[in-house]
Amino acid sequence: MIPSIQLNDGVSIPILGYGTGTAWFKKAGDTSVNRELVESIKTAIKLGYHHLDGAEVYNTERELGLAINESGVEREKLFVTTKVVANIADIPNAINSSLEKLQLSYVDLYLIHAPFFAKSDRDLQEAWAAMEKVKEAGKARSIGVSNFLQSHLEIIMKTAKITPAVNQIEFHPYLQHKDLVPFHENHGIKTVSYGPLTPVIRAKGGPLDELLSTLANKYAVSAEDILLRWAIDLGVVPVTTSSKEFRLNSYLRALSFKLTPQEVTEISEIGRKMHFRAFWQDKFAADDRS
């Protein structure tokens, strides 16, 4: 069983998640069911991945719901996340639509997928107020945000009754968000990481390659496992994915060891020598590390 940690509202979240975005993403309007994804999610659940991450914009909520139903695992043992952005103007309807596709009566975590829809501070604050009502209605155990910068968080927290439980962001050694993550820590917001394996999947040839190889040899694991462990040792919750059972199984090795504090620091310091952002590149300048 993957260990869990508590969010600021007392809800427990498993420290390693399985994602249904990126490679599994389906275009809007595609109503087909991807049985390969359904089977992959069931495999992940069988291996112990009970933290399952989805989103309306991935267009994979139906597959996630089918996999949950077919897995035979009790709903209460699963931690299910989904996100809203396409239907952000009508969050009450958006959560109902997501729950219908997921075949669930509630999700464990509901996120605003990105802040970039907002034309004003009020837009963000009204969306967050609607999220609070989703939680109050019992349709989400926890609520949070994704891809928010510190400025966006400060805006919603001016009027919020509930502090976001998490901010899910692209986070890895080549994108450490120097100010944002400490802000999370100071306000009890958990950092959830997507793209945690970027240095070995999308940014090979960077300054970390040699160190990751050395540490992988030391612990008899893969470079991917080292990156997952680095995030976990920093108190971050990584979400990753794969269509291959052997790879999902291998990622679990990240739970079998700990890096030394010196190794965590060394990965962080060397990682800062390179900047690489894999997602939302159109929203940021080339060297923006926000």
C-alpha cells in the first residue's frame, strides 16, 4: 500500500499518484472508450496506485469511472482527483457532469485546472467561491487548484473561506519554482507534481544525467525512481503515468528507499543550473521560473 499524508483539511492523500492525462488525452467530442486506458488504470489499482488523477479536459473521466467500477476495490480505499476548466463558468454543472462520467457520488479532490481563464481578480474569486460550495455539498472531500502562481493564490485567498488543499504544478529539478513552493509550505498548501520525470523523459542530456545515473546505481533503481523519491523527500506528491505494467511496478521502488539530505540538496542544486518547462510554454517567457 502506498503511504499517505494529510492535507490541511485532514484528508489523507497517497504520496504517489497515477495520472490519466498527457499520453491518454483525448480530443473534445471524442466519445469513444479507450479500453487500453481502462485496463491500464485497473493494472495501476491492482499494483497499489489508489491515488487516481483525472480532469474533464483530458476527456478520460469515463475510462476512469469504468476502471474504478471494474477494479473491485472499495470506493473508500481510492483517492480520486478531477479538475475543471472547460466548464469553469458553471462549476455546479461541471462537477455533476464529472461525477456522472466517473460514476461516483463524490471525488476526493476537485481542482481548478488553471487560472488563465480569468479576466479579473473577481473571476478567480467567484470560481473559488463556487468550489467551496462543491465541498460544502459533499461532492468533493477536498478542493484545490492547479497551475496557479503565487499571485493567483493571493487573489483567491483574500476572499476564501477555505484555503486550497493543494496546488498541482509542473515540478521537477529543472523547474523548482523558487518562491511558489515555499509559499505553499507557509500556507499549508500541499504541492502536487505533474511531469516529475521530465529530466529523463523530455530533457535528456541535462546537467543531472550523471548524478541520476550514479544514484540509480547506488540504490539499484532507475533514474525515474530517483526523481520520484527526490520529490517525495521534499514533501511533494508526484503524479506519473505509463501504459506499461513493468514500468508502473518499477516506480513503486521509489517507496523502498530514501535519499540522504545531501543527495536531495545536490539534485536540487544541480537541477537549478538548467531551466526546462514542458507545459504551458505559451503562458511564460522562455526563462520564467515562476
